[in-house]
Amino acid sequence: MRIIGGKARGTKLYSLEGENTRPTLDRVKESLFNIIQNDIQDSVFLDLFSGSGAIGLEAISRGAKKAILCDKSKEAIKIIQKNVAKTKLEKQVEIYCTDFEKWIKEKQGISLDIVYIDPPYQTDYAYKAVNLLIEEKLINEKSLIIIETDRKGILKDIENLPITKIDERKYGRAQLIFLKKCEN
């Protein structure tokens, strides 16, 4: 696993051992960043369920102003801290070791440009996260929400939220869903 573009390109990253996390494949990551490349510059990027921090660090490497990395696993946070140090991007990264719901509820007054949600597959955490981000007003009509999942019914779950699907891509088992909040 490595940073594939931008100023930290080629930096090899540490990854978590075990089967509790599954890193985003390089081909999925490359495709994701090709799709959002025009939105990254000077953005505030939230990587929920960040695992090793690779997605948020890729965003910083490619020009995001700030990446917020949130994971409740202490082991993941240790790996994230090592990866942040290795990429020398400390000044642009905020790291939180907490549950995603708690983090969202405690972050008043912040405005997120891009939100990447890659929860454990087969959970309803993506729905809960998007719903909370809307309720807590951390996103607006210009914010881009990206969900990585393998759940077939996820779009049905979120169709009652005030969001619009703008794109959807499949990469084997993985699926990227791109969403925007509806205008009020």
C-alpha cells in the first residue's frame, strides 16, 4: 500500500494486520482520485473509518488543505500516526480516536468539502453517518460524499435522506457511490 499521486507519491504506508480492516485497492483508490481530482484542491477532507489513513493522506498529497482521519480502533490510530509521520504531512492532518457518531455530534461549526465513508461492510454505518452529517450541518449542497461498500441495498437505505446520487462505480466486489446533499 502506498501514496499513488501528489507530493508524497511513492511513499509506502504501514497497514493494519488482521481481517478487521480491508485496505482500499490501489486501482479503486486511483480511480476515486481521478474522479474527484478537480474537487480536492484546498478542500477539507473527512476520512471516516480511516483504517490506515491512506485515503485521507492521498487527499493531502494531492492538494487538500486538511484531512480529518477518524477511527475508533486504537491499533488503527497507531498505524495512522506512523503513516502521517512517514509522509511528513502532520501539519495538515487531524487524527481522532473515537466512534464516528460521537465525532460527528461533537464537531459544531466545521464545514466539510469531501467526506469519504468506508465503514465495515454489512453494517448500516454509512446510512447513519450520512444522516448525522446532514443533521449536524457539517455538509452543504457543495459537499461531496463518497461511500465505499459492497452492500447491494445501500442506495435503498439512503434514498429517504435529502441526497442525490451523482455517480456510482463498481470495481469487483467494491462499489463507490458519489452523493450530494439536495438544496433546501
